[in-house]
Amino acid sequence: MNRSPASASVNIGFGVAATAAAASPFWAVYRSVDFLIMVAATIVIGGLLAGLSARFRWPSAVVVPAVIVVYFAFGVPLAIPDQALSRVLPTLGSESALATATVTSWKQLVTISVPVGSYQALLVPAFILVLLTIVITLVTALRSRRPELAVLPPVGLFVSAILLGATDALWPLIDALALLGLLIFWLLWFRWRRRTMSIHSLAEQSGVAVETPGERRLAGLGTVLSALLILVIAGAVGTAATILVPTTVPRNVVRTHVVQPFNPRDYPSPLVGFRRYLEPANAKTPLFTVRGLGDVRHVRIATLDTYDGVVYSVGSGNAASGSFTRVPYRLDQAGVNGERVSLNVTISGYRGVWVPSDGQLQQVRFTGDDAAALSNAFFYNDTTGTSAVTRPLGSGDAYTLDAVVKPERTAAQLGTAMPGDAALPRVSVVPDELVSTLQDYAGSATTPGAKLAAALKALAKNGYISHGIGDEPVSRSGHSADRITQLLTDVPMIGDQEQYAVTAALMARQLGFPARVVFGFALPKGQETSSSVTFTGADVSAWIEVQTRADGWVSVDPNPPVRPIPKKQPDTPRQISRPQTMVQPPKDETVKPPEEAPPSHVDDNPDTMSGLVAILLAVLAIAGWSLLGLAILAAPFLAVIAAKLRRRVLRRRAATSIDRITGGWREFADTAVDYGYEAAPTATRLELAEVVGGMPPLVLASAADRAVFSPTAPKPEEADAVWQAVRDLRTELGSRRTRWQRLRAAVSLRSFAGYRGSQARKKGER
């Protein structure tokens, strides 16, 4: 390949652009200015290194150590800027962190919430991939005998960015089309350079002009148009597929398969231990102190959305609520509706992996002696807003938490609400008594919001709070299906927040509302929030979150007020099912009309017709998609056939007779090449005619030579005769082949870069 400065500049430009385009999927992971600076600086530095290696012909034994030196020289300021002096100069400690991150940052990147910005050393994987890509790409393009292989490293970077990226892509179609377009035009550039060099070599060997400037421009225009056609087809198909078949599931990337360090199913549901906090030994024990509550009256421990008839738990199977990831420096919660708060929490008697918090987390900062260990052990689920640590909290641990707290609603405020569309794990067991009780509570309400409001009001009106501790009335713990059945059938209805929250959540789910149970601690009604509030075991509580179409997730307290409990009435339990009546219905003495004869004509069954229509639509849909697929597969071949047809028309309609005759010969020569006839690149017309065989090709070659070298211009009739001979010869060549061979010749690309023959010399040489 030509190593001229102009050619090298073009290759460098394509390599830089392709590397930048291939790194674009990483934007969904980082979304920070530091990432843009890292990519730009790495491409410049790697490009300079590749240019020096090409200029001084460095062997691989020099290039590889040079890349390592560049990595450690610029890795800290570009990939770990927070650990560099003035964000520029590396230190011994930061170099050690860079060496460690080279190995460990890959797993950290796929186990953390995105975007991550420049948090810790998570820019290191992108820095490594971009540096290697730009160096390998440009070294291959500038020095390899097969420079076309330079397109492979950007493809590898693009795939790696997708695999290490987020489950939700920002501009997947634009990213793919941009990289595809750059690589296609780069490959065309390589092909164009090889073609130009081959033509120059042939011209020097033969001493004649193998190709005129006009022919060269025509060939280049055809190549560019073919590339644009491919891009248009790819863009149209991709856009149509995005619109007609939108994706309904997240991307299948590495972070969706990696084993998360924190699995909530490895721990018992925190709701199971509800009564433990109320035992006399724990009820007055200070658990944690919170400052900055403001108007917030709840502190959440965990949000539970999975019910199996026995336990309400955190997440299930592949549910998004069960996936906990590490948290970068700060999460963007700008789109969340609620109150912005900053809570300062100090742990005293509380123990466990669940972190007291509230709302949707924006940022958490641990303080104290174990701050670094807790920061690395902290995991968060943004779907439910639940926080956890793999190292259990203990006395003295403290942290500051910025969050957006969801608004609270009363039962009456839900009267006009409509259900949201959040996807939750399916409820596997619903007590029959809950369904019948919900029907009774809903009464004459017609809308889902009105039914839910009526059910919550009735639950609070009919229910009484008892924990079954000390002198309180008996109240069994737990929230299994049989315990909920007992709650709804006993008169009076006795339970505590554990049972009422689960019952309310199941009722909301039955009405179509996404709902989940929240376990935590609540300030007693009437207690004022001061600058500092200490929660004890007696403050344990549970409530629900309901998603509405207008407000998103809102908190609702379904619990009855604390009040005296009337005596239990075991002899008059509330009946859920209607008793059977012992009174026999009156005998039907109505005289039945005589049976009519069946009609002689039976109308078409509308169900059958609708079934036929559905089958017809399914067949049409399958046929349409099949045709679309065939059209996509056939598009490149149709483009080749269209290009050949256009070339033939331009040759036949040339402005002068001499151009029409030479064009006719080239059309015959191209047809012969497509059918597999081989001739030397410098072969004359007669030599090519001899390769094809037969008298007609020799006559056509002689006519073309006579027209080219004759001192007088040929007449239009001679040009018409030449084209008639060309049509006859094309037909004859096709008749010698099978149908499959004719099809292969029709879509063959050999004639676009094959025999040019002893083409007409410049006009001055004719």
C-alpha cells in the first residue's frame, strides 16, 4: 500500500473517528466530562504513539513496552483523576491504585449502578480499551500489509462497550450506523487506493492510459453510491424494526448475568422479625438517631414486593427489585417526585444488613473509623429504594444520606387515582377471604381508585391494633395466607402493622395497583420532629407504597388507629360466604311455548369469522415479515444488478459514436469477466476475444479497434451495429450456462474491478 503522507493522514483520520464512534456506547455508563476528556486525550496520545512507531519502524518489542509506559504515565490523571495531584500529577499511591484497578475494576464496573462518572477507578476499563484500540488500529492501518484489518479493533471496542454497558442504551441505532458508515467508507478507501495503484502500475508497464479521468470519477461515484445505498437500507431496516418491534426487555449484557455480591434472598425477610422489636427487652432500646427528618415521619428498612403465601420478601428470581448494585458517587433522581432531604444517621442498638434510609437515594457518605469498609460494602436497589451492606451495621457507624422522599397520601386522596404500570413479581397465593372481603368493602364504587380508597377506609375502621404482648389481646404474629384469613374472619379484627400492611398491599394488587409493603420505623402520631429523633424498638411499623398513574409511587398508611379493643365474639363470627337457604323456591308453573322448528338458514358464526380474520391477519403478518426479510437479503444483489444496468445505459447513450462503440466493447468485456473468462490485465481486445472463443467476438474486437484507431469518426449506424452485436453475444454467453450460473454472473462484482482490456487511448492518441 501507498505510505504517502496524504494516505497516512486519511488513515489516521478514519482510525480516530472509528475509535471515538466505537467508544460511544460507554457514554450511558459514565455520562461525565471526565469520560469525554479521557477518550479525547487517550486517542491523541495513542495516535501519536502509533505515528511514531510507523515513522521510525519500531518493532513490536518496542511498541508493547511503549504502550505500558504510556498507560502508567497517563492512566492516573485520565482514569483516576481524583487521586492525582491537582488532577494532573500521579503519586506512588495512585500508581498502585491504577495497577490494582487494572485487574479489579472490570467486575466493579458491572456490579455498580450507572452512570458512574469518574467514581473511584471505574474509568480504567474504558481507558484500557480505548488506548489499545487506537494503537492497534493505527499501527495496522499504517504498517500492515493488510491495512483493511484495522477495522477490526473498533468493532471489538464497540462490542466490549455494549457488553460492559448499561441495560438501557441511549442511541443504539445512531451509534451502530455511525460506526458502520465509517468502517464501510474506510474499507472503500483501502480498495480505492489498491485499485489506483494497480492502474498506475499497469499504465507504467503498458505505456498506455488504462483508465481515463472520467472513468475513474465514474467508478468512484458508483462506489460511494453503493456504500450510501447500504447505509440507507441498514438505517431504514433498523428504524422500521425499532418502531414495529420495540424491545420490551433490557439489554442482555454482562451486568445482567454477573453474580451480585449482595443477594437479598440469602437473608430472611426483615418483616419476619417484626415482633422481635416489640419484646419488652427491645421495645425501649435506642436503635438509631436521625437528624434532618423535617416533615418525614418514616424511616425505611426495606421494601418488600414478593409474596408467596408465607412471607413477603425483597425481590424474587430475576425481578429488578432483587438486583442490588454498588452505588457511584451520586445518583441522578431529578425525575423523582418528592421532598429532597438530607438525613444524618447514627447507629446505636440496631444490627443488620439493611440500612435505615428513606426515599430514592441520591448520595450516601459514611463517616467514622469504618467509613471506607462500609462504602465498599454498600449496595442499593433503585427499583425499591432499599439499601444494604454486606458488612452488618453496628454501634458507632454513621452516615449522611441525601434522598428524595415519596409523597404520602391518605386513603381519601386515592379515590380518583388510576393504577400505574410498574411490573412486580406475581402474587402466587391470595386468600379467598381477602377477595370476598374486598368485594364487600368496595361496595358500589366503580373505579379502581374509589374501590381502593373504600377498602382502606373499611380496613382502618374495622381493625384494631394488638401485638399480642403482655396484657394485650391475643394476636398471632406472621403474615402468611392463613394469618391474613384469620385477620379478616375474626370479630373484632385484631392484628398489627405486619398483617394490615400485607392485607392492604394484596387488596391493592387485586384492584390492579402495583403495591408493595415497606418495613421500617415511624414516629408516633402527635410527636414533633425535632433536630434529632431517636427511634426505639417500639417505633417499628409497616405501611404500603402504591403506584398511581399521576403521582408515581406514593406512601399510604393503612393501619387502624390505636384504640381500645372490644371483647372478642367467638359465637358470632363474621360470615364470609352466604349460607344456603332452606326455603324451596316456588314451582315454576309458567306454560312453556311450543318449540319452534330450527331455522332453515343458520347465520354465520361471528366467532368463526373473527377466528378466520385472526388467522388471515397472522398469515399476512408472517408473509409481510418474510417478504421484508427477503428484501433485506436481496437488497445488495439488487443494488449490483441496478448498478450494472445503469452502467450499460450510460455506455449505450454516450454522446459520440466512438464512445458508444468503445462502451459496447467494454460491456461485452465486463460480461465475459462476470462469466469467468480470465485474461491478462494487459490483454488486447483480440486476445480477450480469443479467450472467449468464436468468430463473433473477434469481429466485435476488430470493429472496436477499427473505430478507435481510424482517422475518421465512425457513423452512428456503426455504433448501432456494435451494440446489436453486443446484445447477441451476451445472449449467446448466457445460453451456454445454467440458470444458476447466469444468476451468479448477474450479481458478480468482478467486472467492477476486473478486465479493462486495451481500452481506447486518449483522444490525442486515437
